[in-house]
Amino acid sequence: MLTVPTGFFNRQTIFLVFFGLIYFSLSLPAGYSGIDIDASWHESLVMAIDKGFVFGRDFIFNYGPLGYINTGLIPKSVSIWVLVATEFFTLFNYLIIIQFSFQKAGKNWSIVAVSSLLILMPWGFISDASFTFFYFFIFWLLYALHTRNSVALLLAVLISVLIFYIKINLSIFVYSLFAASLVYFWLIKAFTLRTLIVCWLAQILLTYALSLILHVDIPAYLEASLKIIDAYQDAMSVMLLSTKELFSLLFFEILIILVVLAFVFKTFRSIFQKNFVGVYLYLLIAFAWFLGFKQAHTAFGAYNIFGFFLFMPPLAALIYLFTENSHKVWAGRMFIAILFLQLLATQLIRFYIGEKTIKGYLLTFPPTSISQKISESSFSIMHVLEILEQKNPINYLKRLISYDFEDNFKNSPVPLTNDLRVKVGNASIDIVPHQVSHVYFNRLNYNPRPIIQSYQANSDWLMKKNGEKYLSKTGPDFVLFRIEAFREQNPFWVETDLSEALLRNYALTDTTVILQDTFYLFHRNKVLKSLTYSDLSSINFKLNEDIQIPKSVNPIRFSAKVNYSIKGKLARLIFQPPYLYCLVTYENGLQENFRVIDKILRGGVFINQKVTTQADACNFFLNKGVDNQRVTKIRFFTKYTSGFEESFEATFKELKITN
């Protein structure tokens, strides 16, 4: 597929071997479990796979049944060799790209070698397997167009299917891009129609075959993903940087864009020549850039934006590799400029992460365990030896040989009381809002709602799916429940249908403490309680306008259709949606502000009772909130009023539950 320039074979081969050794020095074939919010969904994923859950129905999340390729935490039923094979496949792609770059660079191949060590390593670009594979997918499409090699197209097919089962929301864009590319290749006669049809059928058949093996309901899988994509930006957007940090990093992003635009301007005439190959190249790069931008700027924090900057030089490398040879020198200069800007920006981010001190900055480089030791004492040569001990290819082999799934459960960091263990026994259980680690480490019989963590159930459709699970015959026997706020939201204005299902189908029977957090234990009722909704009123309201709450001893569900304006939709598409807040006034005169999510409001929230603490939740579920502090009025407001339409519709419905 690739040829090696004469005279450089030995030196280039030695470098490729060296690159492979570095690659395996900075990675491990598998990881072990943890207890933070991300570790919880990692563990939920592996339990879902081991229990044979159907993805798209029983399990609805951003990640699919091969999502463990991204997390490194593998199910009991999966061999560690699956991850090893994935890492070798990743290395294979890296080496092909580097070798192809050597050919392009000619006598300047050493610049490619140094750049490869800076950008194609596990400390950044490879950390997200889905985006790494997405990058390979784009490379093979461009390589296929450049060389007319049908094997490259088949590799693009294979990678696209892997992405489909690793991260479903990204794969929707990948499959659309692949279909559009096949049409383009046919129009310019880059491949025969027969070859393109074979590739398209191969993608469909491989996707279907794996769905049977991996337990995926493809229509439901796609529908759920579209719902998650539609709601994700509204609920998950958050600004985690200061204004000064934000603008300093945006400055570097703008500089990178200007560098690319300058190159595009210089080569503008050639872009539209030769069957618009240049247009296709830049559209692919722009598309990948935009997806990376959206992923990094939804939760605008140091680590996410760090990954975005790391993605920039590899994209610039694609421009260098597939632009015309007559523009090779300027493309190389563009790449070097972007790499330089990326290095400056990422060091600045490290400085921010290190609490803006030189020592903190330097401590961002060693492994976390060693950084902690250095921070507690002075730096010594022993720390260097510890780093070398951890970061070498022998360590990879040691983990491969010694890995044992059962080691996940040694010295469990999440102890449960004996009373709780006895009460739950082997019965099925779920946990709300997100601490799945508590179930995983204690090897309880996990039976979750489809959207496994409450912060992800951020629309009317997603909330309804979880409520239906708790009302169905397949609902869990027990539920561990606690109130916990997420990104400024009211902790009870989520999972409304689930809370309603707890009122109807479960009884609060016990309290337990896990890692200093209080949880309520709900037990499933033998008989489902009946429910009736009564319409109280419908209103039209505007921002910054007080809305009086009807009085009732029963819970009131408030639903509102809040719509973005054209400006708001553009802001949502390009960067982040305008944030909507609600000022809540209680009967005792106290007030609280909460961020509200438009698609959750469409499904409705329990509005007339204060439920923001564990004690409030206990009163609500034990006696339907009769003793809870009452809400007298609410007012919606936002910093950017032009981001929303002028008026909105809302309804109040009274909920009555009888035995």
C-alpha cells in the first residue's frame, strides 16, 4: 500500500520501532474500576454487557456495547485480548500515517518524526478512542481518494462500524459522511459503481451482524441517540473557566483558524480544480474540527479544551498530506505554526490546572500517583526512576499477564451496611442519581432504568423512558435514592416521571449511609397505585414575569414550552445555548435560583413543593409533600433575553395518587 523512500529505510524503520515502544510505554491493555461520576457509567456499561442488556432498549447512553474500548474497563465476559487487538490496530494506523508523512516530507522526514512524538501519543489525542478512530476514518477516505485504493475504503468501513458500537452519537455523523463520500466518489468516477456498492453493503451487513452479537436493537439505538444528541447541549453546557482563562484560550483558537484561512487563501485557486478534491478535503477537515469543537466546548473546562487543542495538529497534518505537492512547503509551514500554537495553548492550560504556579504546572506531567508524592515532599531522582518504572513497554506486558477481572473487587472502596446487604440480598436494584459504583463494587443485582444516570435524562422523552421502566413488570425490586444537584439545576426538577413512578409503585422503607452520603431505600409495591391528573390552569408568560403557583395539598406538575429564538438557536449551534434560570420564592419569603432545561420543562417538573434536600425528599415520598415548604411564585430569567422567544405556554396539573 505504501512505498518506502530509498536511503531512508533503516533510519525510518528504527524510528517506527521506537515509536511503537513509546506507544506501549504510555498505555496499558486494561484498567480497573473507580468511584467517580465517570467511573460509574464505565461500570454500568460493563454490567449491562455481562447481563445481556439490549442496547437502545435496556441501556440508553452516549456509548454502545464496545464503549469499553474507550474506557479501558472491560466486562467479565470479554477477553483482555480484545483491547490488545484494538491497541495494535490503532498503532497500525499511526504507523501507516507516519510512513505516508515520511514519503510526503522526503528529506525533511525528521520533522515528521519529532512531530509524531508530540501529537500522536496516549497523553492526549489517543485518550478518546472514538475520536481517534474518527480521525483514522477521515484519513482512509482521503487516502482512498488520493490513491484510488479500494482496501482503504474497506478500512474506512471497518472503522466506521467500530465507531457505531463505541459511541453511537458520533457514528451517526460518520455514517452520513461515508454515504456522502461514496456518492462523491461515484460522481467523479474515483471508483467503479460496483466497488462503491460493495463497500456500502459491507458496512450495512457488518453493522447488522455485530448487532446480533452485541445485543443491539438498531432502530431503538438510533432513535435514543438522536434524542440524546438533541438534548445534550442544553443540559450539559457549562462554563468551568474564568473569563480571563476563556478569552486567553479563545485567542489561541482564533490564531489557529487564521493560520488555516491564510493557507486556504494562498491555495484558493487550486481548491476547485481536479474534481473539487480540495473542496472535499477542506469540508472533511472543517466537519471534524466542528465536532471536536462542540465536544470540547459543551462543558468548557481545562481538560476538554486541552483535548481540542491536541486534535488541531493532526487535522492540519491531513491538509499537509493531501494538498497538492505544489503547495507542500506552505502546507508544512502551516502545520508547524499550528503545532507551535497548540504547544503554547496546552502549556497554558497545564499552568491553569496547576493552580497557576510553576510547581503545579510541572506536576501535571508525571503520573498522578507520583505527582502527589512530589507535592508532599521535594523532587528527587527516585521520582524519575518511579516514572520510568511505570512508563515502559514491560509494564504493558506485566498488566497483560497479571490482569484479573476479580481484582476490581479487592478491598472494595464502597462498604455497605450488613442490614442493607441482608435486606436487598439477590433482589434487583437500581441507584439514583448516578453512583453506580456502589452497586458495582458490592456486586449487587443491577437492574437500572434505561438512561442510567439522571443527569443524562434531560428531556421529556428520556425522562418518560425511565418512568416507564419503574412502572413496568421488569422494574427493579429496590432503589437506592438520594437528592443531588447537577450544574446549578434544582435536584428534584429532573427525572419527574421516575419520581412519579416511585410514588405509585414503590415505598420508602429504610435509610442507609454510603461513603457519608445518605440514601433512601425504596421497595417495590405488590400493587401499582392508580394515578389521575387534573388540569388546573393554562397560562402564557414572559421572561422576568412572576408566575403565581396554584395552591394544592397534592403535587402539581408544571410543564412549559420554552423555545429559543433564532439568535438562541445559532448560539446553541455555534457555541453554547443561552442559559435559562428560574427564581423560586417560598412561602417563608426565602428565594433560590436554579438553572432550568427547556426540554425537561416540556416534560414537566413538580413545582409547588420545595424538594432540594434529603429531608424534603423524605417528606415528599412518605406523604406526597404535605409537610413540604410551599412555592408561592416563580420567575424565569436569563442574561441574554434575545436568545429566547418573547412568550411561552405553560400548564399546571394536579397529581392525585390513590391505593
